[in-house]
Amino acid sequence: MRGRAERLGTAARNAEARGRSISDNIPFGQPVLIGHHSQARHERDLERIRSSFTKSIVLAEEARVLERRADSAERGTAVSSDDPDAITKLREKLARLHASRERMRAANAAIRAGGDVVAALGTLGFREDQARTLLEKDFAGRVGFPDYALRNTAAEAARLERRIRQLEERAATPAPGDVVLGDARIHEEENRVQVIFPDIPPEETRRALKAAGFRWARSVGAWQRHASPGAWHAAREALATYVGLAARGSQAS
């Protein structure tokens, strides 16, 4: 994650440098000379400048998000479903995400309103160079934050909302009772569905458990994965395989 953030940061700086390199070749204040042989090249250069600076802003923001996530993970503060305060922390993340999206929408609204837009964007926390980049028109004459940035933020907010609902539902639902199939048992404890065998299960059963996301935990003597309805279903399917193998073995003997 940290490495990807660094790569994105480098890409953002490179994009900004490309834009500045192109703009340095255009005299300050030079208008597009309509009908002149330089018109097409000038317009292409302006579009490349706008595209480079917009890309720089987007990549820099993505790098900052990854840096924050990396910092959080390194501090051990990433929100785990096992955290008793997970719902509270996820709600705080969701609030920050909504605030970021509202900031983007407010920036677009300020641009549409006109007037001293740079100053208006400054009150929203944008630096002057960022504000001026947001005012550069793209090939279709559009300015501000692109639609995909708002859609991506909305999608991430929806993902967090789903996760919060799942955690709330799980908290309100008591853990199922143990299920015994043959001489094996399915048990839920500490947000884990555990499959417990009296001895090492057959290879076919172990493959089924691994394919379903279960991993052997020597510390508790069980195969386990995070608790969910899907985990219970997968555990029953794996034990059905185990019981079937045991039945075929007893018939053969």
C-alpha cells in the first residue's frame, strides 16, 4: 500500500511537470489565434496542460488516501470487524467520506456560480493552483471535479454503509448453536465459525475447507474463518463431504 502511494505520488508530480513544461512554452497571456496556422497546436497544448494538471490532482488525492490507509494499518488502527468499536469507527470514516464528497460538490457549485471562484474555492480549502486547475476546461468545455470522482466516492460510501449494516445485524443476532455432524462439530466463537474434528480430517475435506476460506488455527485446534451466514453454509458443506467419506469408509470395511 505504501509503495503504491509512492508510485501514485510520483505519477502526480510527473503529470504536473508535464503540464508546466508545456505551459512554459506558451507566452504568458498569449490568446489562441483563431484562423492562424498555430491555432490547432495551441488548442492541443492547452488541452494537454489541463489534462496533465487534472490528472496530477486526482493522482495526488489517491496517493494521500493510500498514505492515510497505510498509516492507519501501521499504527494498528485499521477498522477490523473484530473491533468492539468497529461500528463507531466505520461511522466516523463514513462521515469523513461524505464530507469529502460534499466538498467536491460545493467546489463544482462554486464554479457554476461564477464570480471570484478562486477565492470561493479557497474557503473550501483548495490552494490557488488547485483552484485554477479546476477552472481549466476539458475537451468538452467542462470544469470542476469529474463525475467519476463523485461516483467513486459515492460507491465507497455505499460499501461502508453495507458493512455497517452487516455488523449491526450481526451484533443483534445471537450466535447459532453448535451443529454436530458425525464426530465433527461446527461452533461459533469470537466472531469465527470453527470446524472441529476429533482427528486430522481426510485430504478431500481439508481441500473443501481451504476452498471455502477456512484456515487451520493450531491455537484453538480448529479450522476457522470470519463468522457469517456464508461461513456456516460452507462449514456444513465441508462436513457433508467429511460425513460422506466416513460413511463410504465404514461400508468398505
